[in-house]
Amino acid sequence: MNTSYFVSGNFAKKAVSLWILLCLGGSVCLAQEQKDTTYHKFSIGIKGGVGFSSVFGTGENISRTSPSIDLVQGYLGGLSLQYFAESNFALQVEGYLIRKGWRQKFVGSDDLFTDSIFYETTLNYAEFPITAHAYFGRKNLRLFADAGVYLAYMFSYDDEREVSVQDSVITYRMNRPDVNRLDIGLIGGAGFEVASAAGTFQLGSSLRYGLGSVLDKNLQEIPNILQNFTVAITLGYYVEFGRK
């Protein structure tokens, strides 16, 4: 059994959980500062960026000859709506198109993993996060933290492989009857933003961790829970409206 896979997987899961907890705690703490009950506004914005995705598996069919499970690069983009009930705290509702997936690399003739022998999966989702958004700092330059949940629907997927790769050696293979199109997960993020007369410009990073399984474990010969994991870097632009 590939012990290093389990060690790295468990460590990464703990790191994600800690990150989410820190973001939640930060949002609550930030929300307690600078309260102003007379301050209400809406902001609408656009966001886009790049993501790096992979999956965590329960590992029932992982062996010493199993492939390496690696990150793949994707993208995301969409709209964001914020409602500020206080000057530094908002409820944030967003909608994105986001590309996730993973890449399996196999051992070559030199007994080392190689990028030229691979099986890569691409998952295209419509994703809808609901998060708490809080910031602190100067009037024009400030830090922010987001934390919440997301609901996503996989509307398409694709896979690609090097011609020598057979189904029998692929650890996680996309097969239409096994696909679970719905994904619910946790999301947390942080970054900084610059407010100006022209709008608010935002640079942020986020972690997404799926609580469901990409492949329906009840339809597989060997049950596996396969959870999405994505790190994203985004740029955003917001404008205010409806201020009281």
C-alpha cells in the first residue's frame, strides 16, 4: 500500500480543515470591529482567475503500482454580489464557471513517474458559493477574509490519456454511470483589496474542499470516496450601488 499517499492526503485534509476554521474565526472576529448599524450598501463585481485542482481518495484500491495523483491547472470566472449590513462585514453570493480535475502519472521504463504517460480528467462545474466576507485596515487599502459553503453542478467532463495507458491500470477512471454531478463543499479565502472612486479592486486566494464524492462510491466495484480539492487565485472588481 502506498503509505506516502495516505500521509500526504491526511496532512492535506488537516491543513484544509485548519484553513477553513481560521477563515471562519477571522470572519467572526473582523465582523466585531468597527460596527456601524446605519451603514448599508450593495456591491456587485466580476471575478476571474486560475485554479489548481486534484482529488483526495479513500484509497481502497491504491497499491505500490498505482499512479501518482497530481494537480491540474484550470480556470474560474463569474459574478459576485455583496450586501453590507455593516461597514466591514457582508453576506456574499457568487456564481462561477470553474474547471477542476486531476492527473494520474504512471511509471516509465526507468521506474520513475513521467508526465508523458498519463490519464487526465477535466470536470466543468457551475458553482454557487455563499460566504461571509469581512475586512479590516485602512479606508482604501485593507485585508479581507471569506468563509462559507458552495454548491456545484458538473455539467460536463472529459478525459485524455497517453495511448499506452489501459483502463486496468487507472486508479480513478471517469465512467458515465459512476459520475456524481452534484458537489457540496467548504470554501475559505483571504487577500487584500484597494478601494477607489472607480470601484474596489481585489486580489485573493481561496481553498475549496468537496464533501461529496466525484464518483458515486455505491456504483464502483471497490467503493472509494473521491473529493475535489482546489486552490485558486483570483482578481475581482466591484462597484457599489443602493447605498443608504
